Amino acid sequence: MTKKPQDACFAGKVVVITGAGSGIGRALAVRLAGLGADLALCDVDADAVEVTAVRCEGLGVRVRADRLDVTEREAVLAYAEKVRAHFGTVHQMYNNAGIAYYGEVERETFKDIERVLDVNFWGVVNMTKAFLPHLIESGDGHVINVSSLFGLITYPGQSAYNASKFAVRGFTECLRQEMLLARHPVHVTCVHPGGIKTAVARNATAAEGMDAAGIARAFDRRLALHSPEMAADTIVEGVVRRRARVLVGAEAKALDLLGRISPVGSQRFGIWMSRLIRLAPRPGKTA
């Protein structure tokens, strides 16, 4: 029987996924386990990543689950060595861990900005630097870094998040160029999800005086259009096709196009979208 492209891409491969305790990370883990990949799963929430691991073990693959804070560089470096020693090799790494924060530049503190950048950007840098030698060594490596729709366009009240996700995009695209120039056997993909129903928005923090819970509810009602499973399927397809950029959702594709055609127009759209969120009905009221 002829193998399907997905079988060849994932069966027997060792895959690392950060933020695997929920959302896109968990959906990716389950999807890849179903395709025969062995998994190294990590998350800052040890209980949540263990739940993911149990589900994946039920699909007959090898699974390692660890608590890991991607901002702790020494711990990340040690984790990479442990995963390499445990499985013997590493083929793919999905940098998915991230946090959200709401707050205008006027309101947010330096510490707020640093926290978002530490997780969303430096977490990606730490993991990439730690695992890249092993991915090159495998002879068939792939780095998949999750940016965001807000790594393509900007949005009011998201300056720290925008900065982190634009940074992930720049870092990832440059890494891809470097791998091609060096002729290393490592593919690189940058993922830009649109509105996905995950816990990231619901767990977001906010500047003093802002209603984080209300903003999260409005996001879930009006902008969270897709399931984590849909996002995982789209990412998997992109990895199989070795795409440099994966856009998740029609809105991501449309707004990416708008940003290319009219950068100022995309900024105006961000203002309109912000007003839409603020006009979202409160709990107990109808839309």
C-alpha cells in the first residue's frame, strides 16, 4: 500500500510541542499522535499537559510530558538535551506557547510588556536555539513557529502582543532564509492563526481598569470563529506541503491581503474591530 504524504511526514517522527496543555497545542498533539508521531509535550501547566499525554498515549505512540516554562532559558536548554536523549532524535518542533494581554501603551507597565515578550518571543527563541542542532542532526527537521493574525496586522490595545508576534514572524522568516543559505535539512514555517477558540483570550491579563473577562467574552462571541482542531488540521497540511507561511482561517487570509494592499487600510480595520469588541453585549443582554 502506498503511503500517504501525511504518513511519510509524521509516522515515526519525534515531535516537540510547547503549550500542549490546551487549545491548538493539545489539538496538534492529538492530531499528530493519530498520524503516528512520537511526542515530547510541554506546558507550564503540568496537570493539563498530562491530560493531553494520556489522550495521545491511547493512540499507541510514545509520549513524554513535562512541565516547562519556555522563558527559563537554562531549563529549556536542559529540556532539549533530555528529549534528545529520551527519543534518540528530534524531527519537528512546534513553538505554540503564548499569552495574551490587553492594554493601551498609556496604561501598560514596562513589566507587562516584558512578560508578553518573554513568553511569546523569547520563548520561541529559547526553544529554537535549544533544539535547532538536534533538528539539523536529524537530517529531516522542521521548525513551526506560531505567530498570529496580529503578526500581520496591528490592533489597538495589543501593542505588546503585536510586537511579540511581529517579532516571531521576523525571527522565523529570517531563520528560514538562513537554513536555505546554509543548506541545512531543516524546513521552517510561520503560522498565523485568525480567530481560534482557545483559552489564551480567556486567560489574558489586562492593564489596570480594563475588563479582561469582558473583552475575552466579546472575542469568543464575535471573533473566535474556528476550533483548535481546525487550526491543527490547517497547520498539519502546511507542514506536509512545507509551506513557509500558513494562514489559518479566511479572515487571516483576507486581512493579510488587506495589509499587503493597504497597510493604512488594515490599521483602520483594526480600529473598527476594536470598536466592535467594545460594543459587544454584556452577559445577560441579547446582541
